Amino acid sequence: MKKIDVGLVLNSANLRGLPLLVVSCTTLVLVLDGLDIQIISLVAPLLTREFHLAPASLGPVLAAALIGMAVGGFALGGVGDVWGRRPTLLFSVALFATATLLGATVHSIAGLAVWRFLTGIGLGGAIPSAMALLAEFTGPRWRTQGVAAAVIGVPVGGMSGAAMATYVLPHLGWRAMFIIGGLLPIVALVVVFYLLPESPRYLATQPNRLRALVEIMNRLEGEERYTTDDSFTLSETTPVGRGTRIATLIAGPLLRETCGLWLIFLTNMFTIYTFFSWSPVILSSFGLPLSVAVRGSILFNLAGVIGGTLSAWVISRSGSRWPTALLAAAGIATLWMISHLLASAAAANAPLDVSALMTAIALTGFVMIGIQTAAYRLSTHLYPTQIRSSGVGWAAGFGRIGGILSSLIAGWVLATVHGAGLFAILAGVVSLTLTGVLMIRRHLQPVH
């Protein structure tokens, strides 16, 4: 009988074969997650026309999915720790695919809000299980890059949705966007069902799942190296009492780290979702055509992909503390720049400098998605296997609360102080993101 440390085996694996397949599957899910998140903001201008609404009246509809995402993150993150990452992820994808499809059938804003709430539960539940799977299949050398690949899947999905919308909305209408946004995850669900395995680290904490663990470990090695007669351990585990996962997140040495992480997620996602939800409406209100407003969403997401990729590269070489802090400081500056451009145009009653505005939007996307990449990587780093999905889920849940607040507060702020005032306030919000970064003591260290 051999004694096998599952964590050591996974930590020594290269990013190929099964780990690469897991990264690919989880990234695919988050691409579709990102596409679905942005559907409602992309169709918002058409919804206001069809249902005869003021832009601020869309706040509850925009908030419905985000409330669902918070519920999904808080509830299904813990489910992933109890019942496994894979079944929780599959359920979440099936839920958001079905609810998105049914969103195309509504004839009232209230009906749409109901389906967006259910969609949100699925979207919010998918992220913690996907992140936990990804982190637990990759070793320290590749984990930051793997998490970054999945995180930037969200802006890739948003960018793809925005590009798709430029054709679909004028020719097929807003309902077609919901149909496409529901069918694509159904196709992905079939692929992920057949290809994606359960986390060996999770299985190592489940004594009654020994046979499944052996099968996956042999699949990882590409040969029949292990048997059910072997003894499998996980040296990186920390004792966690049953039913105390959430309490552990805010107990003892984790309290300050968790509070800092939740503050980062809350404030950074407030900023990101303000862009996702309100930038097309704000740009349209300045007389810019819908195609230009959608182009702003594309640039925000494209720059976010670059920012997420580069931040992962820098973090893996320099650690996470100062790169993330510098990104937050840069975010404050770019948001002030947008506020100044909007205020100047309004004061002079002159056209917007579209080139400068698009540059500032791209810089903001670079910074905000870079910060979010670092935040998700920190969420997989700060917590042990038994509470990792809960840790990611609760952090993501606080991020969704930030998104909910953006849908409700940003709409009111927009109606009160207009676009320039909104972006000035966002600069203040990002200063709180910087505070959260500096609160965390156990940042990622460089990987050599």
C-alpha cells in the first residue's frame, strides 16, 4: 500500500492534459457567464423604448440578476464544499441557461425581472465551483495564470456579446439575444458534463469517494498508477467542523483577510457593474448612436482581457500586494479623467471627445478587470480546500452586492448628478478598493 499526498501530486503536475482541460472547461463556463451578465445592459436601450421607461426605471431589472447572483454565490458556494464542485457547477449552468431562454418569452418588465433573478442564481453559483475546481487542479506555478484565464473569460464573454449585439439587435431584436444567450450554455453544458472531472483535492476529503479519486488520479497520470488499496491524504487541509464553514471565514487569523477581500469584491464589482449596466445608457444620453455606446462596452472588455492577462503575469513574478494597489490607484485616476471629459462637454454644451473618452474607458477596463483577476486569485489562496468554494462564493457574493448597489444607487446618482458626478463618485469607491488591498496581510508571494 502506497501513501499518496494528493496535493503534492497536483502541485507537481504541468499545465497539460487533465489540468489544461479543467482550465478550458471552467473558462468556457465563465465566458458564457460574462456574455449572459451583459445581455441586459446591451438590450437596455431597446427595453426602454418598447416598455416606455426612463433609463433609471431599469434599475430593478438590472438588479434582479445581481440579487440572484449574490444568492447563488452565498448559497451554492457552500453546496460546492458539501456535494462537490462538479455537480454544483453543472446545476448552475443548467439553471442560468434555462432561465435566460425563458427571458425571451416575457411581455413585461416584472416578468423579465423574475427570470433574470433565476438566471442570476445560476450565474452566481457557477463561479465559486469553477474557481475552486481550477485552483485545485493546478499547481502553484500555473495557478495564477489559470485563474486569470477563467476571470478574463467574463470580459471575453461580455465583449463577444457586445460584438454580437451590433448585428443581432438591429436585425433580430432584443429577444434574440436572450435566445442565443440560453442556447450557447446548453451546448457547453453537454461538453462540460462529459469532459469535466471532480476535484481530486475535494475527493481526498471524502472517504466514501475513494474509487472516484483513484480513477481521476490515474487519468491525471495517464496510466494505472494508483489503486483503492493505496492511502490518499491531503496535507494542506485545515480542521474545519461540520456546519462551521462560514464562521471559519471570519474567525481568528482569517478575519482581517476576509474583510479586506470582501471590501475589494464589493467596491470593485460596484465599479465594474456600473460600467456594464450604465455606460451604454450614459453614452446614448450624450447623443452618441447605439453602435458607439456598444463600442465602449467592447473596448472596456477588450482592455480588461489585456489587463487581466498582464496582472496575472506580474503577480506571479512580483506577488499580489503592490501590483494590485497600483492598479487601484490608476483606477482612481482614470475615473476622474472620464468625469472631467463628461463635465467639460456638458459645461460647454459641446460634443464629447469620443477618442479621449474611449481611451479612458479602455484604461478603466484594463485596471478594473486586472484588480478582479487578483481578487479571485487571492480568494483561492486565502482558504483551505474544505472551505475554498465557500470562501470564493462569499467573496463573489459580496461582489454581487456591489453590483446590486450599482444598479440601484448608480441609477439614482445618474438622475441626480448626471454622468460626470457618477464617475467622480466611482473614483471614491475605488479608493475603498485600495483600502481593501492594503488590509490583506497574506498576499501572494512570487513563484520562482
